[in-house]
Amino acid sequence: MLKKVAIALGVLLLLAAVTLGWLWHQATALPEWYTEGSLEELAGPPEGAEGPIAPPQWIAFDDRGDRLPTEPAEPFPELEAEPLRGAGVEAASPETSVAPRPRRHRAPEGAKRHELRGFHVRRGKDGKRKGSPAIRASRAVYEDGALEIGVILDLSRLPKDELKPRERERYERAVRRFPGLTKRDVWVGVEDRPISVGGYLQLSPEAEVRVGKLTYSLASAAERLGMSPVELRLELNRSLRRLGFVDPEA
């Protein structure tokens, strides 16, 4: 679901900015971690990679930015499935999480910042790579209680069947008007000070959606998707659980 939400938000919010013209450069801005860093870990295992795909794991860094050794993961105590609720807001439905049992990755002593790289690539039932071709890279940073999640979309590889008919129509119309759209990578993300629920990071109602250098409230982003803010947050939280966004400091 995360890739579908990211793709839909990236397209809809980018189109909103593009139609205003002067927001073009802000909406299409890319982060330094993508333009200046190594993409090997951020892109995840390459397509056609042989052998099982290991799940992404938080990487710890000290206050100087040096990478710290990671200790083996340990499972959390067994917990009963619980509805995805958050920060005093009742869930829109009684659906429970279907996430795998979380595992505790002990934070190394002196850890200041944690990064999760290439999380958009998951293992299929056959153990092989599974991910949307439209997502080039992904990175999440957790530091001082703040979480930043970002994915880079390649609109030229956008699987249009993952868009609703109305969204697809708007996208195709925009491409005809602005051909340069398909030649741009787009940075879409979420920023928040999340809470820890059952060993997982969970977004709060104050989370914001980012497209390039522009930010939108959950309410604004949800309205464009035809959802309520609660529904959008629940969908995102379910996705974070499925992708293994455990609390690195739990």
C-alpha cells in the first residue's frame, strides 16, 4: 500500500504544484542523500538478484556520523494483534495489523541517528525481490524522536494501473501539457514525531507529507486522494508495519 500511496500522492501533489508554475522547482527538488550519496543501499537489491532478500535493518550512526556495528536482532515478546489506532483517534475500522512479528535491533551504545535504506524492496513469498519499478530509492531517518521517510519516484516508469481512473486521466493530461514530467525524478516523503506501538513506529495525526521542498498536512493530502486524514494515516501505518519499521530505540 505504501508504494500506491506514495505514487498517488507524488502525482497528485506534484500536478497541483506544476499547475501553479512558480512552484515547479520546489516540487521537483531532490534531497542530497539521493543526488550526492551512493545509491547502492538506497536502491535495494537489483532486479534479478539471486538468492533470498534480507529484510532492511536500521543502521546506527554516532554523533560524528560514523557508522556503528549492528548487533543481531532479537524478537519482541509475542503480542496479540491489535487494531491500528493512534494518538487518541479511533481507527476507522476494526481491521488488525497483519504485520510480521517485530524484532528488536539493539541500538549500539553511542547511537545518535538511525537510517533505514532500501526499505521499498521486500521479499516475495518465493524469497525474491519485490518492489515497484517506479521507486528508484528509499531512505528513512530517525533522530531525536523525529522520523523522515522518503522515496524517489521515476515517473517514466510509473505503473499507471496503480492509479485510479480519475488520477490516471489527470496524470496523462498533465503529461501532454508538461512532457518534462516524465523526465523527472520526484521526492515524496512523510515527516513526523511518531509514537511507538507494539514495537513499531506509528505516525501521529500531525504527520506531514513532503513533495520536493513542499509540505502538506495529512488533511490536505488525504483530500486529494479522496480519503479522510484518519484513513490515510491508518493506511500509512499499516504499510510501515509491513515494511518492518520497528522502533530502533525500543
